[in-house]
Amino acid sequence: MARPTSPHIWIYKPTITMMMSIVHRITGVGLFVGTALLVWWLGAAAAGDGAYAVASDFFDHWFGRLILFGYTWALIHHALGGIRHFIWDFGAGYGEARHMMAWATLIGSVALTVILWLIILL
């Protein structure tokens, strides 16, 4: 007799809460990489003018700015997702509210990132 197989991601219809769970994990990995770049920048600042100039040139380039923008979004998105999970720890936010909270996490993280970068650039 064949063993039954467990359902997996290809069986379930994707929902916003499922996607936000996956994105939360991805942003966690992105924060790891981004924090390594932050440590590089801080180390370069401590190492002297030459090393700091190299790091500054990297982050002043459009690709470096894109990485910083993505890092900012990942940080805000991950933090809002953590707040959502914190609310769930108290037993609140289940039922239909979980969909609203997932959308609020996504929309809020994008909006806060754009607002923060507008403030930084102005």
C-alpha cells in the first residue's frame, strides 16, 4: 500500500497570508545580506578615507541606491510582519482580519518606504 503524501505548496491556492509568510522569510534573508553591507560600510568608515570612499562610491551608484531602497523596504516590511505576528500572539487578528492585516503589512511597508526615501532625498 502506497504511503499518502502530505499536501504541499502546489496543492494550495495562494492567499495573501501565504504570500506574506513567504515574503517575510525572504525579507529576513535580505536583511542578513543588507546588514552585512552595513557592516562593510561601518568597517570602511573606521578603516580610513580610502576604504570609506570605495564604500561611499558603491552606495552613491544607482545600483547601490537600489540595494539601500530594497534594504529599507525589507526592514520596514519585516518589522510590520513582526508586529502582525505579535498581535497574533495575543490571540487577536484571526478570522477575516488576518487578510486585512496582511494587506496592511504590504501596503504599509511600501508607503512607509517611499515616504522615508522622499524625506531622505529632499
